[in-house]
Amino acid sequence: MAADFIALDKTKTEGARIVALANALLGVRQNVAALNANAARMVDAGPDYKVLQARTGVSITYAGDLSTLLLYMEEIFNSNTTVAGADRLARLDEFIARIAGQ
């Protein structure tokens, strides 16, 4: 696909929505990369999730799950790893179901 810039008129409702979507996706990718990198540094060999627990407030029971969910998001949004359709949607749905709405 070509990488030419596509100018949209943000005074038009749908043009503004498309630009907002692109900006939101950019923010998601940046946040996923930063959070996954930070989570990787917060888990000691063993694995020991005490630092991750202290920095996020996650229950130690779910610290490993949180670490895995962040890795899933990194694979979907920022890697060249192939995550096939149904699996990709299941991972996104699990992340949303377990984290969103707090």
C-alpha cells in the first residue's frame, strides 16, 4: 500500500472521525509499546510479579495475567507476529473484558 499522506477535511463530520480514529490508534500503539516494555522490566526472573503489583495495583493473583495481556496487545499492535483473525479478536475481547470500565 502506498504511504502517501491522505488529506481530509476535519470540518466534515466523517473526515474528523477518521482523523480522530487515526490519532487514537497512534496513541494506542504508543501506549501499548510503553506499557509492555515497562511491564517486562517490572517482572523479575522466576517470575516475580511484586514490582508489577506495586506499580499497577494488580492483585498478585492476576499479575501474570496482566503481563500476558499486555504482551498480547504488543503482538497485535506493534509486532510482525501473525495473530490470526479469531485469535486476535479473542485477545482484544479478553483485554477489554478484563480491564475496561474500571
